Amino acid sequence: MKTIKEIYKVEGMSCTACAASVNSMLSSVEGVISANVNFANQTVLVEFDQEKASLKQLEDAVAKIGYALITDKAVMADEEVREALRLRKARINLLASFAFAIPVFIISMFLPNLPYRNWIMLVLSCPVMFWFGREFFVIAWKRARYLTTNMDTLVAMGSGTAFLFSLYNTFSNSTTASMGMESHMYYEAAVVIISFILMGRYLEERARSKTSSAIRKLVNLGVKTARVLRNGEEKEVLISKVRMGDIVVIRPGEKIPVDGRVTEGESLVDEGMITGESVPVTKKTGDQVIGATQNQTGSLLILAEKIGEQTVLAQIIRLVQEAQGSRAPLQKTVDRIASVFVPIVILIALLTFITWFVFFPGMGFSHAITTAVSVLIIACPCALGLATPTAIIVGLGKAAEHGILIKDAQSLEEFCKLDLLVLDKTGTITSGKPSVSEIRWDETEPIGQETKVEISSAVASIEWRSEHPYALALSEFFSLPQNTDNTVVGFESETGKGVSGFYGGIQYHIGSPTYIAGIGCTVGEELTEYHQLLKKQAFSVVFIARNYRVVAVAAISDTIKPGSAGAVKELKNMGIEIHMLSGDSVAISSQIAAKAGIDYFKAEASPMEKSEYISDKRKSGQKVGMVGDGINDSPALALADVGIAMGTGTDIAIESARIILLKGDLGKLVMALKISRQTVQTIRQNLFWAFFYNVLSIPIAAGLLFPFTGFLLNPMIAGAAMAFSSVSVVSNSLLLKTRKIS
């Protein structure tokens, strides 16, 4: 089996019933594992076995029911141009249809005695019915051949019935009169209905282009060309021509074209467009850089390590596209309703006609037709179909712009339902690398400031030669000396114990208390007491000896990230219970939990125990989210209701999670939760108004108020109301983009 998972464009869908039909047709093709159609952005996410199903088979299956599946990557890459053309076509159809419909409306309403009135209206109505609105009838016919229905079925039946009834009366005035019926004309209703619905389609198309702006923004972050060094010469090439291992030249103010590693130079790089962070990051030799980020101050040479589809930006775009193509649990419920909605509406319209024509014969045939047509037109389920996916698309795009990647719509919806968030300690709450918390100098024989500077330079210079994590922490804390002729002589290292060397002619030993004691260094009483205190507080301890006398003790720990405590406090204020899991000792875990403000923690937890912890909490009825960054966290991430990975973590953890915080900052977790809540709130608002609209409008259209108030809904008004209900739902979703995350 050779399965692939791809996103393709679908053209011609007008409602969720269309989406359901495309979904059903694709799913019925042998070799298709799953198909998720997204009506809002007109795409389908298909997973299929290439050995059993070809792209041609998928295209043909969709074409049978009147839609087009765009599988050509080159065509899809030009989506912005195609979108502009679709918008232009929708605008032309809208304006042209109104150009014909308005005269028909004026003649019908205000010129009852115009000579050849009915014939003029017929001639003006034909372009609207058979050209500008032809797609309604074409698609409705194709659907009817497969005994399925959609919104186009309702529009075609409603406007077609009005037109055919008027056409019959135009040719058979005498016959109609002999039957005791008035020769009512509904040309204006037919053409104005189509015009209003074309207006709704145009406004939807325009709004839909705005909802997909997040993807376009991400795509536009990339660059078209890059300067590479080849054979000692600097050449500018298309980004598609950059090869793995190329040395790419980046000048101040330019965007970095590919992911790679700095081989020469130092500069500030603005990574905000990828991570959502506003503060530029210093990049120097050996540091990783991300494609599409902005170089600021200096020139850089970078080794291209990831190109094309491998880059972080390309993966972000793919994840956001797949997420927008997925369906939220709420949407699945809506899809089930939509699948039976159109047949039910047709049945209601038929019963409405029969009721008025049979049981209220005094009202006349035209009254029965008017109410039936109004029901067909006003009940179109566009608003219902747009309610969920438009909000999902905007919510996912908003999250992506803030450095939060959400892999599917279900996770976005489920995230705000969590009762419990379980946080891994190392790399999630803490920075994941040791740093010096405090230095205590030996004061039994006070050391002068000049000597302290010399010792600091010696420690930094010696530890710089070691690869141990504590060595890195010490060299960063003391910092390498500038403009000094002193070098380290006789450097020696005992793995896992300590290092030694001569600096300025003086011998230094730096390492664990056991290492220092083993070589016979003396330790003052004050520093011995301080060492015991640090052990109780779960700090790691490094002794610094100068000429066999311990002159300083360094307390080293994995420090808590600056925003962790604040994020935990805010999450608790939002009603989320916070627990911590760690493989470290009880003493260290207790210390970190206290600093972060976490009341519940489990220490010395293996990967299996972490998974069991998540499983037990879920069995107790809680909705559980897991946040982690390491390989050991991946089983728990996969098991949780929602797995959240720090973007600074391992690839396996990121693959196991459904939400990724690119910057690895717990503050982004708070932001993600707020965006999730805002999105679900918007979905619920949209669904309420969509359901409320249909529940309220169908009885009114059927003439329920007529016996009491004399009010009868005109089919033209029904068409306008249907169109604007869809636009109102899309507009409410777009407001999500501008809502403050607070």
C-alpha cells in the first residue's frame, strides 16, 4: 500500500449538501481511505492508496455530480489568481443579472398597462435564467441524476417554478382564465431571486478570500531568489535551485531564504513572522536560522540544511492547510443535518402548496405557488454550512499568526473543553538547560575584586574547552575575557567529574565535590555549610579550586522559564487544573513546582508512568491536555485528549502532538486557549443564528402569519434574506480575526 495525503481544490460547491456529496463520491472510490471536504475554503483533504486510486479517478468521480476537482499542483499554486478570476466572474454575473432583473421588477410592479408587458419581461428574464443563473439548473440536474439534492436544487426549483408558471400564463392567458385562475406573473420573483442569490454568492466569495488570507500571508513570507556561493563566486538563483549544502549569503535587511546553520557572521534576526515573538534574536556561528525570517544588522553565511517542502515555513503551511481541511465535531453534526435538510425542505414546500391549494381554494393557485417558492428559497442551508468552517479557518489562521500551530479543527474545539493540563517539567516549565543560579565566594580569606575577575576569566576560559552542560553554564555565566593574552595550558578533563588547567600560571580545578575532594583540595567551613544547604534545596554543586584551595561554590539548576509562573497562574484563573510530571527527583520537582505555582506533581516518572497518569485522569472523566517537549513525552502526548508540544522540542514529540507552540513559551499556551474559546464561541453564535433563521423563516415563508396578519412573504424578499443570512455568518467569523486576545 502506497498511501498519500493531499489537499485539492473543489470548484462549484454552493452549500454543505454539495460538500457532503463530494465527500460521499470520493469516499466511494476504491482506494480512498478518507475524504474531508471543507465547504468554507472549497478544498478537500484526501488520503488514498495510489496503487488502487488514481487522480483521474478522483477527478471523474467529482465531475459526475457537477463539480471540478483541481489536482494539478501548478494550477493550485496559482490559487490567488484563480480566486481573483472567480471573484471577477461572480461580480460580472451579479451586475449583469441585476441589469436585467431591475427592469423586469419595475415593469411588474409599476407598469401594469405597458403594451406587450409579459413578453418584454419574458425576454429580459431569459438571460438571467439561462445564462447568468444557469449553474443552478445545471448542477441541480446533475444531482437529480444521482438522486441527490443541494442548495442549487432549492434555487432551481423555486425560481424555475416561478418562471415556468409565468411562461405558461404568458402563452395561455385564456386557458388560465377559463380555469378560474388569475394570470399572475412571477418573472420578477424568478429573476430577482437569482440576482439576490448571486449577490450572496459574490459576497461569500469575497468573504471566503479573506478567511484564507492566513495561508496567503504564510506563503508570501517566502522569498523568490537566494544568493549562493558556488565555485568561489556569488550567484543569485531561484529559490527552487538552491541545493542542500549550499552556502547562502544573507545581507543586512534581507529575508533568510532557507533553513540552515550560520557558518560565519553575527546578526540580529527577527523571527516574529514564524514564532510570533517581537524581540529579535542574536544569531552567530553554529546557530540555527529559519527560512522567511528577517535578517537585520549584520551579514551572515548560512549552510542550507532544509529546502523546499522540508523548511519550517513549508511545514507550517502544510499543517495549517490540513487543519483547515479537517472537520470539527460540531461540523460533523451540522453535516448530518444538512444531508437530510434539503429533502425535508422540498417536502415542506410540497405540503405547503397542497395545504393552500386544497384546503384554502379561495386563496387561489398563485397564493399556493408563492408560499411554496418562498419556502424553497428561504430555507437554503448556506448559513448553516458556513457557520463552523469559516470560524475554524479564521481561528486557525489567527493562531498561526501568533506562533501557534493547530493541526486539526477537532483539537481547536476540544482544547477549550479541557479540565486538566499536565505539564512536563524539563523544557516545558523550565528552560531545559542548566544555568548558574548563584555563586558563593570564600570569605574566610577575603578575595579582592581584581582576583575575582581573574578567577572568573580562568573559569570561563577553562570550561569553554569542555562539552559538559555544566561547563557551558559556567562559561556563559562568567563570560570569556576580552583582549587578554592569557591562555589555558595543560587542560585535562575527567568525564562526568571535572576539569583542570593552568591559566596565568595558576592551576585551577573545577568539578563535583567528590572530584575536588579526591585531588586533595581544601574547603573552608563556610563553603562546606553552603554546600550542604544547596544539596537540601536540590541544586547541583560545582566547586572552583585555585591552587588546591576552593575559592567559590556555584549553585546550578535548570531554571524556570521567565513566563512559566505567570502562565500557570493565568491558566488556573481560567479554571484549568494544572499538574506537573517529571523524571527528576522529588526534591528538584518540588522546588520547580513551588516556583511555578503548581500544587500537584509527580516526580521520578518514567515515560510509561506518564502515559498511565494521563490514562488514569481520562478514565476518571476529566478532559486532559498534555504539554511536553521530549521523546519521553510522546506516548503521553498521543494519549491525551489534546497533546501540546513545545516547538523547541524533539521531532517525535512534535509529531505526537496536535498543537505546537513554536516558541516553546507557556504564555503561548494561554493565548492558544483564549483563541480556542473565542473560536468555539463564534461557532456557537453562528450556529444559533443559522438555526434560528431557518426555524423562524420557514413557517413565515409557508404563510403561517397570513391568516392572522395578512402578511405573506414575497419570494424576492425570501431570496434576499437567504443571501444576507449567509453573509452575516461569514462576517461574524471575520470579526474573530480582529477580536483582542485578552
